[in-house]
Amino acid sequence: MQITIKKEDYEAMLSHAKSVAPEEACGLIAGEDQPEGIREIKKVYMLENVDHTNEHFTIDPKDQLAAIKDMRSANLKPLGNWHSHPESPSRPSEEDKRLANDKNASYLILSLENAEDPVLNGFHVESIDGEKTVRKEELSIV
């Protein structure tokens, strides 16, 4: 799967992540799956991490529902979620893998480990024979 995200959406995620650091920032992504295998992110939601910690995130269910309603009203499909790693690389932690339960979702992780050079990656996580497997998705900022 190839994912595209608009530069202004990436910059909004980065700004939000920096504004709540050292806590993890989080949110949802919405858009469309194109026939040629491209997952096009058309809207990014910046949501509150109700855990207020740098080790994991929880999205408030009311905020999540409001975002889903907004997606539906805009004829967008929920594509997955995003969160930041303020102090670690852009790859799923063991907890990220454990909590990734939607085989259709893309999981974007924005690392602020090196503040001068933030890194955004997309991942697909699914259970195969009881084991979580992680595959990096190609991500383009357009």
C-alpha cells in the first residue's frame, strides 16, 4: 500500500505533536483508497491524548465519534490513526503492535526523537497465526 498525505496536513501534525511534547500526540486519518493501490489521506484529525503521557495514547471516545461523524459528512473513509513518538524512532512499539487490531488501518508514527529531523512513517499491522506482523507502507508527502 502506498499512502499520500498533503504537506500542509503533515505540517499540522508536526506542529500539534511539538505543541504537546513531551506527551504523545494522536489523531485519526481519513480519505480514500484509490483503485491503483494508493491510500490518499484527505483529512487529519488532531485529537487529545487523554492519558497525557509520553509512552502511549488513548483517544477520547467522544472525540473519536465526532471525528467519524465528520468523516461521514465529508464522504471520507476512516483510514487509521496517527501518533507521535516524542523520544523514540518512527516504528511501532510493542504496545502499538498489541493495540493495533484493525487489519485495514494504516498506522502513522511521527518521531520527534531528533527534533531537527522529524520522521513520519506508515505501517500496516495484522495478526497472522496469532503473531502480529508489521509491514512498512510507502509514504509520500505531496
